[in-house]
Amino acid sequence: MPGMGLLLLKGMAVLGFISTSAMFLIWWERKVSALIQNRMGPMATGWHGSLQSVADSIKLLLKENIVPAGADKLIWWLAPFFVVFPSVSAFVTIPFSEKLVPRDLNVGILFVTSITSVCVLGIFMAGWGSNNKYSLLGGMRSAAQIISYEVPLLLSIVLVVMQTGTLSMVEIVRAQAHGWFLLRPHLALAFVIYLISATAEVNRVPFDIPEAESELGAGYHTEYSGMKFAMFFVAEYTNLFIISAVAATLFLGGWQGPLLPPVVWFLLKAYGIIFLLMWVRWTLPRVRMDQMMAFAWKVLTPVSLANLLLSGWLMLR
Amino acid sequence: MFRPIKVFFLSALSLLIGMKVTIKNLFSPPVTLDYPNKKQPMKKNFRGMVDLKPPACVICYQCIKICPTAALFLSHKTVEQDAKKKNEITKFTFNAELCCFCGLCEEVCPTDAIYLNQMYEVSVFSHDDLLSIDLMDPKKYKHLDDRTVNQPEPNPQ
Amino acid sequence: MDLPHLVQKLNERIPGAVVEQQPSAVVIKRESLLPVAAFLKDTELSFANLHCVTAVDRKDKIEMVYHLYSFLHRWMLTLKVFLPNDDLTIESLCGLWRSADWLERETFDLFGVKFLHHPDLRRIMNPDEWTDYPLRKNFDRPDFIRLPQSEGLKAGG
Amino acid sequence: MEQVEQNKSPELRSEELVVNMGPQHPSTHGVLYLELRLDGEIVVDCRPHLGYLHRSIEKIAENRTYIQFVPFTDRLDYLASMNNNLGYVLAVEKLLGLPVNERVQYIRTIIVELNRVGSHLVSIGTFAQDLGAYATPLFYCFRDREKIVELFDELCGSRLTYNYMRIGGVQNDLPPGVDKIIKDFIQYERKKLDEYNELLTYNAIFLSRTKKVGILSKETAINYGVTGPCLRATGFKWDLRKEEPYLIYDRFKFDIPVGTMGDSWDRYKVRLEEIQESLKIIEQAIGAVPEGNPVAKVNKVYKPAAGEVYLRTENPRGELGFYIVSDGTTKPYRNKIRSPSFSNLSVLPELIRGLNVSDAVCVLGSIDIVMGEIDR
């Protein structure tokens, strides 16, 4: 079966890309944070510590897997898979270029948003199964946060769908052939809302309340060690890449750009957004739980609804 | 009506100003050192491990008396040499586990025999290696030597 | 405001409260601690701040020392109460100054002085199951070493 | 509200969650252990447990001579060792009636104020860290503090536990060229303070996290014996350096920054402004250091007459008091240390009741405790 072989190859390619991308992002984040803080960051392994992530993953692979006493074993074991699996599957529809897309589903964007929201299940399972009060608090916070930020996130994506009339990611990119959506005012607002909600979606500063190092230790993954912790870590950075890739696809014209090959353009845009998020992370303090919820429901949701209504009216007119 | 909008924009502006600060620092050179490869020279009167120049010691016990943590141990005996009575150190040890590196022994010493050297990488694999370091032994810090920069020349006077 | 003046005032208001006037402190009777404290806090003297509560073990008695401060008169008053060794109880000042809470717990922990009507009299620093009072002069445990003495010091110093 | 509680069926009852925050927790500043009772995320009650860093320094003091105890004062408030040294040394000097010369006074003032700047920088950085600003302000503050620490390293040979003050003087004279180093530092730090303002002070998230959080009223503060920046943040203008000048503080012009409502932001702001004021003092003092020999011999045996002394100094965290009782021997009969953080921490349960966990961390960070001097 030649089709099966191709599928397998695609799957391998996606997995390979995810792991290298996550490793690169971890190293990059450490470097960016170090430079922002006037430090040097990892320097020992490889050129400027570029092999640090490899060394770390070997360390994590070799580490003992500690199961806390009184943990809800099944849930505790399953949780990391529930976090990693959706973020890996979301890669299916990401268009790296016109040709290089694992599978161009005609409901692509819907698939990405729905599959990534399964993550919250894994996080909550991790929080509940660990038999740790801090983890439980982290899990509860995470559930509340991710579900509330799903609303403005989807509302801002709906605007793009309205504009293009398609759910396919490839078609959305093609629709931007004559100019990025970012350059249109109502879509620029949607972009900002998308970026804020997506930051909350992947638990990054200033919305890193589920982890909240200074309050909850490490939140939902306090009790995880070794490879299980690594899975959470990889999932975090994979999610980060996905939201940036989706943002690049929806608002920044995806692979389109002059001179350079399409894949390079796409990665440049995606990593550009990741850098922006890193820059934000190492600058801002964390918001409080109730403030964050209030921001989602009292500011982001009404604003995106109003934006949706106004631009819908303008489109129909 | 306008106040919330004004507040919102000022808040957004304040976040952007904060990000300006961090991006400025991103492009400024790091202030830290690539530590194990490059080392910062210690200051002249840095208080490291206790060290002794045995010939200079006059066995006055000042350092033993002033030591707040009793980290130093000294005993001596009197020997007759050329029909003259002479004091000789039998044991002079230093317990780095107890020492608080206050430098009082260095200050009271009338002949500057006891001093604190510039070693700062003094970790060893066993506590026992720190419990009683024989100050009379010139090679006592040999195992730490290659880790420490600009260590003072061994000066037996 | 000075000490003799204050003692005179105290004698007028609460006769028999003052036992003794020391150069920098007033010693009062144990029974009259609460009325004296209330008088000092609430009248025009306005000692709003109970700065420090501690005790001194004088071997034959335990001396409670209260440092009161008046922001109005910028004056620190030292109040003392003598407690006999066989009856180490005294009224708590928690009702007047909340700062007394932890300071009295500390004194209880380290000296074993019982404070009556204290809201939460537990040991604050040492383990709850301890029975010793470490700051008493007769505190002695096999693992307590006042200052490790160098053997050499006995021989030579 | 009570009716709601009664109407709940037994299956739907809710429990309070007891969370042990500490002794090992990222934001309890050492080994503080808070027993928090939570209703959801709201703190219902808080019980601090101390003693994890108890080294019985007061008992040690009774068994050491006066000069031997100076290194131990370093270990009280380890972020402001110079200030602790000074408090102890001043108390002993008062007990002895020992005069010190002008140069010593000036050197002490400069060094102590520099250490105050360093200590406040650490407290600002860790406060931002507690609020979740991942290490960036912390590293900036440490970067600036490093300059002070380097200077102290050159001065006395140590970077944290200085053991610099001596009874009747100091350990070493100022190194040559120190004027320029300090003046450069003042210029540098003033620029950096603007940077902190941009990065933190008026940052919208920072403001929303700290404004009106953990409001401490003036009456409560005085009743609990709260001192230092926490007291000044309530609007009460009280600074021992101004009100009861020790050393030579009466010769310098400086202001006492005060807050308006005593919330976490005010406490932070007071510290930030105190750095400015300290820099002013240093700037005035560094130009006026007279000649003389500040170095005191350490091998002297001090035998104060029987008596007692209570002396307070304004530490970065509040009023540090030393109550020394002498019985005429070479060792103090009793040495009580009244540490500012101890009293400041005792007000914590009052402040965080009814707030949520994030705010509890914020309030704890803004009080700025050092466990070394709480547990002693």
C-alpha cells in the first residue's frame, strides 16, 4: 500500500519536526530570557549551549519516574498523553507551504481549535491525579482559564472565516494573496484578541496562572518527573508553535512572501510571533485569577463580539 | 465613557514601555561571566580559606582566643635547643566546617602568620576533608589549587 | 517627660505599683502590670507602641522587660517586672498591644514564662514537644556546648 | 449566606482546604511555613510557623565576648549585614561610653546607606518575582546590587557577611579611589531607577496586582509594632534617622518618603524612593569624609560596667533593637535582638485574610521579610 507508506512518512516528519522544534524553542527561550536579563544563558554544551536541550532530554529520559503516594494512578499516567496527543494532532492541518501540508482538511481551522482544547482535559487530569493540593489548584485554575479564553479566541477566528468563507487553512492563506489580513483594521483587532487569548490558552505569562511558579510551586505538573515531565514540556512548546503557526496562517499570509521559499517564510512568521510571546513573557508580571477572568469576559469577549457584528454588517452591506 | 478607554490605552502603553526596557537590555552585553571558563579575579583582601605561614607563627594563641566558632586548634610543646627553651607547634588544625570566615584571626595575628587566602572554590567530596585541615602542611590545599585563580605565591619567608 | 516625673505620676494614679526605680527603668509590681500598661497606653502619655518584650534570667528571679515607645513624646520607657522562680506567670499584654502576641510567645518559648490570658500561647521557634527553656542560665543539655574549647588553649593560653 | 449553607445537601458540602505553604516554597523568602486555610482560593485563615532557621543567636551571644559576636550579627538580616553590625556596635559603644572619631562616623554612614540601597534592591526584585515577573526585574536588581557588593568585597573581603564594623571603629579604611566608584554608582543607579519605574512601577498589570491589596492602616501597624517601610507606607512619617538621629544623620538633607494608603504598591514605592534618599545621603557624605584613622584594634578586651542599654537603629526592614545587659564581665549577660521582620511578619495573618492565594504571596513579598532575623 503506497498510500499507507506516505502517511507513515508524513507522521514521522511531523513527529521529527515537533521534537526538533520543541528542543530549539526551549534553547531559544532560555537564550532570549538570558539576554533580556543580561545573562549568558546555556553555554556549556555545544556552540553557545545549542545542544543543551539534547542533553536535557537525555537527562529526563534517564531519570526515575516517581509516582506520588496516593495518586490516582490511571488518571495520573494518562494525563501527559492527553496533553501531548492533541498538540501533535493539531499539526495535521498546518500548511507549511502550498504543497507541504500533512492533510488539507476542509474544516482545518475548526479541527485545530477543537483538538487543542482537549489539552485542558489532560491538564486537569494531571492536577487531579497528582494528589497534591497545589496541583489541584493549578488544574482548577487551568480549566477555568482555558475554557473562558476559548470564547474570544474562536470569535476572532470566526471573523477570518467570515472574511474568506472557508474553513480550510490552505484556502485562508490563498485568500491573503493580495495582502495580509493583519493590514485590515477589523482583522488587526481580531489578531490582537487572538494573540492575547492564545497566550492564555497555552498558559504563558502574563496568564501562566495554572503554573504560577511563585504561588503554586509548578502547578499541575509539580509531581511529574522524568519523561512525563518532558512530555508536558514538549506539549507546552508544541502548543506555542501551533498558536503562532495558526496566527501566521490566519493573519500574516502564511507561506506567502517574496524571494525566499514558502516554507522559510512560514517559519519566519511563526517564529517571529513566538519571539514576541517570549519577549512578553520575560517582561510582564502575572495577572491574578479573577482579573484574568474579568478580562476575558468583560473586555475581550464583548470587544470581539462587537468587532464581529460591526464587520459582519459592513461585509453584508 | 471616555475614561475606560483612556485607562485601557494608558495600560497598554505602560506594557509597551516595559517591553521597550527589556528589548533594550536584550541588545546590551551580558554582565555575567562564562564562569568555569572565565574567572573573576578575587579582590585583594578576599576572605577565603584560613592559611598559615608556619615560620612566622609565634604561638601567641591570639587567633584561638578570638575565633568566635572555635574553628582553630593549636597545641605546642617546649623543646630545648642549644640550651635555649623554644616553643614548637605540635598541632595546628583548622575546621572549615565551623569557620565563619570572619577574618578576626587574620586581624589579631601580631606577625601576620595566619591569614585568609583567596580560594573560593572550596567544595570537596567529603565532610571529613574539611574537619581538620593541617595548617602546618604546605600542600594542604593542593587539591584545590588548580581550581583557583591568582592564588598568592606560597611565601615561606 | 522624664523618669522621676513618670514614677510620681504612676504613684499618684496606681499607688503601690512602683517597686523600684532603676537608672533607666521602672520596676513595677506583677499584679499592677495591666493597670499600669493601660494607664501608659491610654492616657496623655500615649505609649502607642510596645516595642519589645523580653526577659532576663537573673538566676534568683526572672526579670520581664518591656520597652514601650511613645511617638508623641519620642521617649522609650523600660518597664520591668520581677518574677520569682517558683511562679513564672504574668498577665499578657495582648489585649492592649497586638505586638505583644509573638513577642510573648517568644519569651514563653525561650524562658518558660507563662502569660495568662494569651490567645495562642505556643512555642514559636523551638519544637512543640520540647520541655527545655534554652535562654535560662541553668539550661544544660548534653548536646549543648557553650563554646568548644581548644585543648591547646588550656595548655598554652 | 448562612441560609445557603444550611440548604446545602450533605452530598454537596464544601470543605476548607488546608495548604501548607512552605517551609519549602518559592515565595516564602526562606523557610517560613504558612498554614493556609483556603475556601476555594480565598484565604480564610493563616497561621505562620517559625523556627526553621532558629540558631539561638541570643544564647550564642551570652557565650561570646563582645567583639566575637559581631560576625553573628551578619547572619541576622543577611541582606543588610552592615546595618546589623552597626546596630550592635553602636549599642556596645553606648554601653562602654566609647567615643569614635569623625571619619568612622562618615564611613559608617556611607557604608550603611549603600547596604540599604542593596537590600532594597533585593526586596524590589524578589517582590516582582513573587508577582510572576519571571526573574527579569530580579536580575536587573541583582545586577545593580552587584556593584555595591563588589565595593564591599574590596572594602572588607566578603560579599554577604561583611563583619566590617568594629567596636570603636571599622575593620579597614576606605580603599583608594572609592569616591569615584561611589559617585559613578550614584549616577548609574539613578538612571536605573527610571528603568525600574518604566518596567514595574507604572506597569498596568503590576498596578492592578498591588494597588489596594493588603491595606495596612496606621493604627494596626503601630499596634502590631510594624516599623520601617511598611509603617511609612501607611502614611506615618516616622524614620529614626530623622526623628532620633544616631550616627551623623542630622547633618544631611533627605526626605522621608511616605505612602498614602498602606497597600502593597505603597510599600514597594516607599522602598524605591528610599533608594533615592539613600543615594542623596551618600552623595552628601562622600564629599565630606574627614581625615583620621578609622581602624579599630580587635584584640582589646572590653569590660563594660554592669548595666543595660537598649538601642534602635533604622534598618532597611524596620527598627532593629539591641538590648544588651552587662554584668561587668567580658561577655554580655543577655543580648536580646528585637528584629524588625519579626514584628512585621506578625501582621501578615491580619492582612491576607479574605484575599486569594496570589494576593497572599503579593502581600508577603511586599512586607519583605528575612527569615534570618525572624528566627534568629
